[in-house]
Amino acid sequence: MGGMSELRIDTVGTDDSGELLTLRRAAFVTEAQVYEDPNIPPLTQTLDELREDLVRDDVITLGAWDGHRLVGSVRVELEPGKATLGRLAVAPDRQGEGIGTQMMLSVPPLLPDDVEEIWVFTGRDSKQNLTMYANRGYEHQYDQAAGDLTYAYLRKILGEQG
């Protein structure tokens, strides 16, 4: 595993909101370049909006810390029976190490018992994310245009947990 075992995955609180905003912006700049669109939502969200999001009861935001540094995060929105993952962000200098995968794996145990399916969405051209999700058992369901962007939506049905 190497240095991976030192990662700590935990919920992100408002104390970490500034660091989370910085991380997301750094991570999504590369996405914005792929789409040639500097106005994708993760880049335009303000610190106040982010703080409001972090205190919502129906949203879990997870962070991955390496020591004191936040190196990854993912946002989980809860609805009856389902959870939706989005805004998966990994620090640009730490991409390709499996941090995203590790965060994905830490989500299901945190979910309420009634959640039967997990959805993820990502830009349709984010090949790296799409590959990671497919490898984790997520199946592509549909694409949806949002402004100039097209998002791919994938779903995974959770198995019976005993």
C-alpha cells in the first residue's frame, strides 16, 4: 500500500471549508480545461455557499487527509432510498494514487440503512472518473445536459447487507 495507509477519511466540517474550497478549485481547474468552461459549478461556488452546503442534514461531505493536508473530497447527497455522489476532487499532485477510489469505498458504510442505490455523476468527458466508477460496479444509466456541460449518470445497486 505504501503511503496510502496514512490517509484519514472523515467528514468535512465548516472549520475546513476554506481548505475544501481551495482543494476543489485546484482539482476542477483541470476539468474546466477539458470542457473549456471556467464557470463549472465547483469553480463558481462561494465560501458562504460551501459552508451552507456543509451543514445540510441531507449532505455528507467526506475529506481525505494526508497528515494535516486535505488531499481529496467527495460530496454525498442523501434522498430516501438513494445517495448521489458528486464533486469528487483529488489534489492535482495526488491524482492517480487511488485516493478517489479509497473515498468511494468509504461512502457505503456511512449511509443510512434505507439506501439501496448509489448514483454518481461526472462530466461525460471525464474519462478517468468514468473508468474508476465502472471498475467499482457503477453502470451508466443516462446522460443529461446542464447548460453547456453534459453529465453522465451512473448507478450501483447495493447488495443485501445480511
